[in-house]
Amino acid sequence: MRWYEDLYVGETISHKKKKIKWKIMHNAGLLRVFIITLASNPDNLMDIIPARELKQKHYPKGGLYIIGLAGNYDEALEVAGHIVSEVYTATKGFDVRKYLQHKGSRSL
């Protein structure tokens, strides 16, 4: 599991970003937090995953590249929409992965 340097965070949890990140890294329970990752399927842009799913023993966490956090599902949709809008405004396209690489993130 890797983290995007300039993490996108929803308003309801922006003040708890470090604590939530720590809990995710240490497999602590988070019921209402959703993570936004680069898509696991090349046909998609992003995945929205409830953080509680990461507690499952056999969940494939190794390939996750977390780019955003949100306090609930609706907020996760808003954050994902903001990311797509930013990508489209900057590139006139929808290649989120390429945009984040260009923006200065660590290698994806």
C-alpha cells in the first residue's frame, strides 16, 4: 500500500488526516471512512473502497495506491469528481494515473 504525496481529502475529515492515515496503516477499524485509489481495472479511473474492508485478512492491499480519503460515500464521490474535474481541466482527458505522475507524485 502506497500513498499519494498530495493526498485529496474530504472536508469532513481534513482535520483528522494524519490520524486516519495512521489507523489505515496499522489496520485499526474505521467504519465511516472511504479510500480512493487508482483503479485496479484499467477500464476504470479510480476505485472507492470502504476502509473497513482493508481489515480483512486476505484483502489485496499490496497493489493499492491511495490518492484520497473521505468521511462517507457521498463525500468520496465528491472527492473523486473533484479529481476527475482537475484532471480534465488540466489535460482535456481522463488519464488520472498519468496526470498524478506528471503532477509530481512518486512513481506509480
